[in-house]
Amino acid sequence: VAKDLGLQLPAIHDPGVRVVSEGRTQHFALHGKKGHLVTAERIDREQLCESVQQCVLRCELIVEGQM
């Protein structure tokens, strides 16, 4: 993510850079040392999408004041 957006790695630690998932549970996070998008916790597909064949988790990356 950091590479795709042209962010320097120290900027990833800035409080203005965050990943926001739908709902209360944050499923994704940014890896602080490499700037990769990673899962923040174990994701249980059956629990999240029990009656849906195609399961999609959406998230947004918010970068305040950088772009």
C-alpha cells in the first residue's frame, strides 16, 4: 500500500493514515515496518457471510493531508 501510494514508511505511523472497515470490527491493518495491508485478526467466512455465496469485505485507506 505504501509503495502504491508513494508514501514513505515513516508516514505509515502517522495517525492520519488508517484503514477503515465496514462495521465495528476492523478486519485489516497496515503493517508498520513494510506498509503492507494485512489482516488484523482471523477472518471467519462462515460467520461473516453464512448465507451469501460471494463474500466481499470492503475497507478504505484514509490518508489525511498527504494527497
